Amino acid sequence: MKKTFSFLVLLCMAATSAHAGLKVVGKGDNMHYDPSSFPPAMKASYDIMKVKCIKCHTLERTVVAIQTGIAPISGQPFDRNATKAYGVKMLRKPDSNMNKKEVKATVELMNWLLDQANQ
Ligand code: HEC
């Protein structure tokens, strides 16, 4: 009995720490990540994302795609193979107001976030 209990405690700790880096806050239009436990490079990319990727829609679209693995508008898979294509698609939209370097940073961030979400 005692053994089972310790095992469960360990299991819970493992489950919480795996997701510690990925905290979603807010709902709907207000939905975003809490970047406080992101590594510095990802924090810097998030600073770009939270400015550049909210020009035409809120961050909810990006967060939902990452958390569910499905792009919310098209219903297509949203995984590591897809992030670059979505980044480029957003860059090519009229008046996207982004450059390649900024898109690259957000694509790397999305890949990292996907890894965290899938742990
Ligand atoms: C110039 C406007 C614009 C900017 C800037 C923009 N988006 Fe989008 N985004 C759109 C539109 C319009 C759609 C609707 C579906 C489509 O055209 O792909 C969309 C759809 C999406 C989707 C859902 C795609 C699908 O197929 O369901 C995601 C995820 C997304 N955007 C992420 C981002 C990210 C990440 C950034 C920043 C790198 C960004 N967007 C910047 C206009 C924009």
C-alpha cells in the first residue's frame, strides 16, 4: 500500500514537471502562453511572436494548434513537419509586416512548444 502511494506521488510529480514549461493562460482572444519558465532563446522568440503573430488574429489560433496538434481553421495536422509551411504562409499574406528572420524565430519556437506539449 505504502509503495503504491509513493509510486503515485512520483508519477504525479513527473506529470507536472513535464508540463512545467508550457503554461497556457487566459481564454478565447486572451489565450496565450506564460513564458516565465521558457529558456532565454525561446523567451526572445516569444517576444517576436506576441507582437508579430497577433496582427490579423489572436494568439488563440497558434496556442490551439500547438496544444491540439490540429490547425484550427483548416483542420490539417499541426506538427513539426507543418510549422515552417504555416510560418511561410503567414509571411506571404498581404501586409504581414514580418521578415524571414522573425518567421524563422517563431517557427523554432513553435517546434519547441510542440515538443513540450507532447511530453
Ligand atoms: C497578415 C495577417 C496574418 C499574420 C501577420 C499572421 N497570420 Fe496566421 N492566419 C492569417 C489568416 C488570414 C489565417 C486563416 C487561414 C489561412 O489563411 O491559413 C491564419 C491562420 C493561422 C493559423 C491556423 C491555420 C490553419 O490552417 O488552421 C495559425 C496556426 C496561424 N495563423 C498562426 C500564425 C502565426 C504563428 C503567425 C506569426 C508568425 C501568424 N499566424 C501571423 C493571417 C495572419
